[in-house]
Amino acid sequence: MRDEILRGVAMNAGAPVDVLLRLLAVEAHACWDALCTERDLPTELVDAILAHPDHQVRRRIAGNPHLDPAQRARLIDDPDPKTAAAALLRGPRQWPAGTSPRPLPDDVLRRLLASPPPIMTYRDVLEELTFTHFGRLACEIAATHPLPEVRAEACDHRRALSGEQWLALQRDPDPQVRAAAAEAVAYDAVVIEPADLPPYRGHYHWLLLQTRRLSRAALDQLTADLDNLAFLSYNPYLPPDLVEALVSHPDAGIRGTATRRDDLTADQLARLAVDVDASVRIAVSTHRGLTESQRAAIAVERWPRDSFDRLKPGLMPELAVSIADAYSVNPLLRRSAAREPRLPQAVAQRLAEDPDPGVRVRLALCHPAPPPALLLRCYLEYDGPDRLHLTTLPGFPVTGLARLARDPDPAVRLLALLDPEVPEDVVDGFLTDPDHQVATAAILHPRLPADRLRELLDTERAPLAAANPTLDAATLHELLDAAGIPGATR
């Protein structure tokens, strides 16, 4: 239990800096993950971690989603090139609920692209960045980079660039960049023949199907397989007769993927809108080629439950498009609009009263100032993975929630602990709650009676008690002394 207690101290939000600094000793290595990656880090602690002799400690803070990007960017000067590369290019593996990845400052990305770590090339760096949360941003920076070698690499990412940026690369004053742009154009113009298809179905096979020009012979060979058709439906170079074959295919899954194409004709959209399969009708209902009256005419008995995949980072449409979607008859488009944090307050208020729960919850999670009543309503109605995140948003109404302490739903009982006036005896009573999450929240609660907290430090619940923010510095130092962590003793 020693290591668990160390992790509890490391996660203690009230622990002073001198306590946290002791945890950087090698004897406390069991808590380094918790200390460096799972909590906010005071500036003094960040300085100590970056100066730590063990590169494994320094590298850990690169995975801290709570760390300001400018602080993480300091790793670019790390003496170990592998630390700099792994830390900056990959970044945190997970981000807190309801948040999107925060990119490194532009000047840091420019430095990385201009001076790759010794173990990497310009291409390696850009490829790595494009497969992380930097994506389009890294490509745009590469396209305007002062080094022609970097701009030349950006030509391989044409689809991530605006038309203006791509035209500038084609007219670049450096011949190396112009040659790379011409090569990209020539590569895109190549027609793939059957002999060019890979012998096995790996990543390259599926990429060819979705992005490259395919000869008629290659298409005839590929369309004989149902699995191939699903990927071909994304290909922008398909001839009209094959698009028609996808739209009229007997398999509903193929017809559903075909609804994502921008080149569908009015007749094809009309047929998909009355498809015998409900999933196809739902899929085509968001197509930009339909009018609102056409969307309203699509027969849908029950809209799919929202999966809330909007928490994953992704490109948002133009603000004007999101505002228009907020007034759509289609709840899927209104759900998409609710992701937009820049919505005017009047539009946001309209979505806050939307009859679709997916719209309301998306707005509550994504808007910077959702109505407090909406936050509480969504918490009570929504049972998804980001439910607790709602309680951390500014404006969540906490006054009077202690009245919910006897609710049969443990997730609702948790709300009682958010009330700043929750009685100490209620918190103490929650220690024996049958729900583990409620009991844990009670152990960590600042209104837990001090004598009960001291008792818990001598039980199997000591690791959780060690994370209670009301523990004083002397007690925390005593815990570290008992664990054999070097430093000033008390």
C-alpha cells in the first residue's frame, strides 16, 4: 500500500510544492506517472521536472493534458533528442473530458520542422505531426515555412491545404518546392491499373481505394468485393455509372456510405430519401444537397441516440453553416451545430430548449456559457461517459444539492457532495455508501470531519485519504517519511 499512498499524495490538490518536490526522488518512482501526467503542475515543480537527471521523468510531462502548451514546449531544448522528439510530436495520449487538444505554439512547430531531432528527417516530423492532433495546422505551417525543404514536404499534404496555399507552393520562388508541387500533381494524375494494386489488404490498399484515380479495369476488379465498395464510396474520382451502382446497390450498408458523396444527383438524393432501409434515410437526411422541406419529408420513426463523438477533435464548418444548422428540422444537423462554441447567445438559447436530448447535452458540453438550468437538466438526463464533466463547467448550480443525498441513483447522490453547505454528517455517512464512486468522493471531500480523515489514514483506505486536499503539510510530510522518501522530516 506504500506505493498507493505515494500516488494519493501526488494527486493531492492541496499538497504544497515542497511536498511534491520530495516525490521526484527515485524512491518515489511509483508515483511519477500520477505526479507528472495526471494533475496540474506548479511552475516550480515543472522547473524541477525539466531539470531532473532522469529523462523518463522529463518525458512524462509531455503526456500531461493539464500542462500549458508553452510549458510542454520547453522540452524542445531537452539534451536528450529522443525525449524532445517523443514528447513534442506525440503529446498527451488522452485529454480531459469535454476538451480538445491544445496545439503547441506556432513558433515551436516551426522550430521542430526546421530542426528535426537527430533521429528524424523533415518528412518524419511532418508525417508524425499530421497523424497527431496538430494535423491541418502543421501542414499549413509547413506550407509557409521559411525553409524550402519544409515547404517541399508540405506538397505531399495537398488535401490539408487551402487553394491559396497550394497555388503559392506551385508558384514558389524556390525550384525545389515547385518541383515537389509538380511531382505531387503528377502523382495525383497517375491512374492505378490492376497490376499496381497491392497483393494484400493493408493500409495502402484501402488508401488507394479512397484517394487515387483507378482505371476501369482496376475498378471492375475491385467492385466484385463488397468490402472494397465501402471504401470506394469515398473516392472522389469514381465515374457516374459506378456512383449510381453504389446508390442502387442491394446492400443497405453500401447505399448508406454512398450518401456521404458530394456528387450525388437530385434524382439519387430523392431515391435515397425514400429508401426502404431507415439507416439509409437517416444517413442521407444531412446531405447538403437537400432542402429543409426535403429533409422534413424524410420518414424517420426514431432518430439514433447520440453517441457524443463530438468530444473527439475535428474540423468545424463555417460559423454561418452552424448557425443555419441550428434552425434545421434535422436533429442530426442541430447536434452538429451545438458543437460550435462561437454560436450567438440567442442561437445557443434556442438549442438549450431543443426537444432532442443530444442537442441539449452537446450544447452543455461545448458552449462556453451554457445556462445553469441546462447543465443540471443534462446531468439528470444524460448517462454517458462525460456526465461528471458537466459538474465541472462554470455555472453548474450547486446550491441546495444536499437535498439529493438520499436519491436512489448514486450518480445523483454524488451531486449532494457538490453543495458547499453539505453537512459534515452527510459526508461522513457517505463513507459507507454502497456505491464505490460515492464513497470515494466522500473520502476526498474537504468537509469530511478531520478526526474521521485521520482515522482513514490508518486503514486500507489510506491511499484515498492521502489525496484529501485538507490534509496539512505536516501530515503529508509524515506520510512521505513513513514511506522512506528522502527530504526534510517532521
